[in-house]
Amino acid sequence: MWKCVLLVFCSILILVQGQDDWLQVNITQGPVRGRKDPNGGLYVFYNIPYATAPTGRDRFKAPLPPPVWMSPLDAVNRNIRCPQPNVLEHTQEDCLVVNLFVPDTTDTNLPVLVFVHGGAFQNGHGLSDQYRELVRTNRLIAVSFNYRIGVHGFLCLGTEGAPGNAGIKDQVALLHWVNTNIAKFGGNPQDVTLAACSAGSGAVDVLTLSSATTGLFQKAILESGSSTGAVGVIIDPIQNAKNYAKVLNFDNVDDLDSLEEFYRNAPFQLLTSRVDEIVDNKDTAVRFAPCVERDIGQERVITDAPMNVIKRGNYTKVPLLYGFTNMEGAMRLPYFDDWKVQMNEKFSDFLPAELHFDNDEEKEQVAQRVKQFYFGDSDVSEDTIEQFLLYFTDVLFAYPMLKSLSARVEALGDTIYLFEYSFVDEDTPSFPHTNVRGAQHCFQSRAVRDQDLTGRTDAYRRMVQIAREYTLNFILTGSPTSTDARFPLWRPANAQRSPHMSIGPVIELKDDILGDRAALWDSIYEEHYRGPLVPDGYTGAASSIMISKIIIFMAVTVGMLNW
């Protein structure tokens, strides 16, 4: 008898505990169930569809509404990835899913952090980086998601079949989904902060300037990426598409009808197979990235060059946390052995792609001026690696962000909290051939994200606490200022880019960020900056499409054989 009672009691206990391991939420599409994190403190919902990616010949168009369902969806699948190269996981065209990290609390109306992943607009996914530790404070909900990347997300031909910015339109759709559904999870749709590093930061910069996102977020954290340089926006989208098609063995690139047909019909195994050959270019440009869209009757998310939008003040002002590391250029070290020779032979090839010159002589003069500034009378060599690092720090991320900051403050008096992150742990090695150490690309963002601190020094653990406090303060209040009296009051930057918070072994408010380096680029960009080009639409005749299909079939066949 007692054994039966005990068995029933244990069964009920297991059932109750099992129910406690799940949280069911009824969203507009249907019921979803998230599971309690194994380490406690939050519930996790993986890969809920927030939109539907069009497939087949419509693959480059804006996202469609998400699916609906009647029975509870167990949001536990972690393996959905958008088409991209060099991933072990399965990839699929219909890849638009969102992940939510919800604190185990009865509190409601919580602030929401939406993280946009980076990856040069060619790689990555919504689970690349996570913020469980911030969520465990019970003070916010974190959201991450997939968006279309590479050719899939950023082919920009200015045509009906490939208007451009599919990946950004995915992000806009995600923000609408959050606005509609986040209250069901306990979040406040009127208190949303966007955060990102690298290419994700460039995307967030675009979102802050687009009329398509008005009212969908209230704060933004931009780290090591902006939309005002060639890393963040395509300078010549048609030429980029032609160049990559040639890499894939398609030659009829001057007929835009044929070019469009090639991209609309080529399998993704081919389209992602040689992406590594079009990133990390000498002129800093990313070949598939956001573009200024041609008006062909579609809803556009980028209608003009970002710098033009900023200067006109034609955007919604929100508080920004804004910064970069002191050695961003370390991401170019893998190319040093090849590039040192090329930089000595023709430095002009390494000038940023957004600069325009009337002739080659003018370009060479500017190139020599820049080379003299960074390297003096020395060659680019092992003896000048530090200068190599500083050059690429400036042209890739630091200067484009500062240029954008000044224009924003001048236009609308934007509230921008500027920082430079330079902290390195005592066990961080020096860069090759130097005794120089520095914070590399996105190190400041990594300090905030989830990570294993086993074996890390007390100094690094303290920096993680500080970085998380600054970030959490900004998410909650719109200001990163610490409540710790040991740290200075963090004031917004003015149009002269002062002050900025120097986050290193010592945390202090400083002036004159980059100094003469910023002044050099100010003078060059004032005279030579050229905004991104708008794709000019069809140049070929419709009658050529049949011939094009034959050429496409041959190109795809050859490309797949080489793949």
C-alpha cells in the first residue's frame, strides 16, 4: 500500500518538476514552449520563425510573413543556419528564426536587448554569441536571430528580382516581430536596445538611419562597425556582383538581365563556395553588404548614402553607446607577409574604397602622403608592424565611426557615449616582431558576452564586471555611467569627438581620440570622400535571357565541378 502511495507521489513530483522545466507563451503565430536553462535562472526559446525567407527565384526579395501553428511548438532546435561557407551545421534557405533568453522571474515590462550578429555580412548566426549572464540579473530579456547573409542577403542589382538589402529587411521584420510579441514574454516593446559588433554594428547603424524602423527601438550599442565606410556599405554593388560572378565562372556579366538570371538560378552550394576570395580586400571593402537601393516601387530601407542621411538629420535620434578597440587592425595580420610587399610597391591599392580621385596621379599623391604619415621613410616590414596595425585600425573601423559621430552630433545633437577599449590581460602575447600588445577586434564586446572565465586573471574578471555594468546601465537608463564612485562620470561626446572613455588598465575620461591620425583622415575625406553608388537597373535586353540560360547552365556546371 505504502509503496503504491510513494510511487504515485513520486510520479506527481516528477510531472510537476517536468512542467517547471518548460515555459509556454502564446504568441501571434501560436503557442511556443521554451526550456529552462540547465544552469538555471532563465528560459530559452530557440529558433522560433519570425518571418519566412522567399525561396527559389524570389530568394533575394523581402521576407514574407511567418508561419502559424495550432499545437505548441517546442522551441528547442538549435541547428538552423542561413546559407554560408565553412559551417558544419546544416544550412537552409528558409532560415529566419529568433532566439529568446527570458529570466525566470514574474516581473514584466522588462527592457529588451536585441543582438545583431557580425561576420563580415558573410558568416554567422543568431547563436554565435549569447548574453545569459546579463539575463540572469533578472533585469532584461535578450533576443538574437538569423538574417540572410552573403549573396543571399546582400546581392544588390537594383532589379525586381534582386533589389538589395534582403538581410536588412529581415532585421526590420525581426524588430516588428519583437514589437508585436515581446510583451508576451514579459518584455517592454517600448524599451528595446539594439547591440552589435563588427558587421552587425554596421547593420545597426543602418537601422538607426532608416525610416522603416521608426519607433521599433529606443537605444543602440555600436561597437567596431559603422555604415559610413566601405566595410559597412557597398560602394559599387553592380561591379561587385559582376566580379563575384566571374569568380564563379560566369562571364556574361555586362548583360544585367543575364547576371540576374545567373544569381537567381545558381545553387547556394556554388554561391557560397568562394566567398573567402571576396572578403578582406585590400581597399577595406566588403563585397556583399548593405547598399543604397534603387527606387523600383519596393519598400526601401536605405534610400540614400548613410552620410547624406546623417547630414540632413533625416533620422530618428536615439542614445548611442559607440566605440572601438585600440588595435582593430590586428585582424589584417594574417595578410601581412603578402601585403607588406604590395604596400611598398603600390600603397594606393590599400586606400579605402570610398575615396574618389580625378586621376591616378592624384590618387598616388594621397597614397604617398598617407604612407609617409604612418610609416615615415621606412618600408612596410617586420620593423613597422605596429604602424601596419594602426593604419588598418583607422581605415577599417575607427575613423569611419568618428566621422559618423561628428556628423550625427552636428546634425541632431545626438547623445553618443564614445569609448576606446584597450584592456589586455597580462597573459596576452605581444604582436609578432613587436613588444606591443593591444585589444583586438570586438574584444570589448566579448567581455560582455557569455564566456568561460576558468583560468582567467583577477584583472580580466574585474574588467568583465566593469564592461557588463556599463552595458547594463546603458540598456536600463540610456547612459553607461557607473554607480561605482571610483569611475568618472561618462559625458556624451561633442562634434570634436570629446570626451571619450578610455577603458584599459586605467579607466578615465580623455580628449582628442586618435589625435593627428583623425586629423589626417578628416582632411582627406573632406576632399575625396565619395558615397556609395546606386545600382542603375537593367542594361541588357530581355531577348538575351534564353542565351543567358545556356551560359548560366554551363557556368553552374563548371563551378560545381570546381567546388
